[in-house]
Amino acid sequence: MDMVATTSRAGGSLTGFIRRVMGVLVLDPVTFEDVEADRGAGGQAAAVVLLACIAGGVAAVGSSSMTLVTFAIGMAATLGAWMVWALLITAIGTRLVPEPQTSSRPAELLRTMGFAAAPGVFLAFGAMRSAAPFAFALASIWMVAATVLAVKQALDYRSLGRAVVVCVVAWLVTFGIIAGAGLLMARPVN
């Protein structure tokens, strides 16, 4: 499958958007390069993040009582986690462990990372309690893998290992922050 030809020709159309999402889901590095180069893809990247947040809201509804508040909390938590992760990756990848040729504008990194959130749509399967652990594990691992490729492309890393370290360290810190916030906001059990 030649993702370069298909994504570059129709980047702004619905067909191009779907092809880009599919390219991310199959972890095609050329798709990430195309998104990085397309300055008009910011809206599409935001749409992918929004879809992942909606899926996070659906998963939250399945894990507790079905209310609009639960859905909103799930969406907000998903968006908050993504934003913290993006900020940490930006800081770690560009300031702490850049390669000599690392040169990236924040918009490039956010576009590629936005598309890398595409596997997050599978969080919606977390609404089925029996599937929730598998859905969360699969979506998390898949999103980390997609984000590794996004970071490698956007930060012009030659080393895939460096991108892996940046993404995994940022993910672990993000997980700790979100888990800590969740514990602080949890109601005590009587």
C-alpha cells in the first residue's frame, strides 16, 4: 500500500483524512511524514484527538453509572492525559535528549501526535466491562507505538530507540500524574 500517494493527493478531503487515520493505524511512517509536512492538517489532528476523547468518555460510562457527567469526566481525563503527554514529549524530546539534527516546530509535533491518538478510538470498547482491561492495554500500547513514529518523524530522530525512550518515559510520568490526580479526587469509601 502506497500511503504517500494516497495521503498527499487528498489530505484536506474526508477520503484523505480517513487514509491518514488508516496509515497511522497500520503504523506507516510515510503517513506521519505527510502529516508533519502538511501545515493544514492541524484541524484533522485535533479531530483525531477529539474522537479518542469521545471514546474515552464512552469507556468511562461503561465503567460506572451511565451519566452525562461520567461521559464528560472520561472525555476530560482522556484529553488531559493526552495534553500532559504531549507537553512532556515536547520537553523531553526537544530539550533533554535531542539529536544534533532535531528541529521541530511545536505545530509539527502536535499534528503528528494528534494523528497518533487514532488508536485511542478503541478505548470505546472499554465500555464493555469484560473487554475494558484488554481495550485499555491495546489502545495504550498502540498509541505509544504510533506516537513513537510520530516523534521520530517530527523531531527528525535517526534513532528509533531515542523516540521509544522519549515516549515511554513521558507516558509513564503521565500515567503517574493521572493516577495521582485520580486518587486525590476519589471519594473515600466508608
